[in-house]
Amino acid sequence: MLYIVKQTDKGRMMSFSVALIFEDECITRYDTAHGFAHRDILGRKSALIEKRICENLVNREAFQHAISDLETNFRNYYAFYLAH
């Protein structure tokens, strides 16, 4: 399941969070929590493993990329999460 939150102001994307959730656990997420768009790569045992910056993407582009990426790669991200 994708959990999506976005904040806009006059049509401009100000912030967002797109989280991949499975069995009430966040597997990975894209967000703008630190003032820039990035993906938090998580592991079940290791918690936060890496922040991968969405370089050269404005928030709206990063938001669209996040949804597309998580819908396409959710199986791989879940397997990675379980292994780490």
C-alpha cells in the first residue's frame, strides 16, 4: 500500500511524503522532510540505511517519480527491507 501526503500552495508542490507500507511497516519512503526530495532506504534490522537524493528534480517531478518507482519496484524494495 502507498501512503501519500502532499502539501500544495496555489498549485505549487511545497512538500510530500510517499511511503510504501506493508503489514503496518514502512518499507521505504520518498519525502521532503529535510528540505529536499529524497528516498529513505530502510531495513527491518538496520532502520535507516541511506538517503538517496532526487537530484535535478523539482518537488512535483520527484513526487511523480516516487509514485511510479514504488508502484513498479515494490517487490524488490520489500525483499531488500527483509534482508537488511
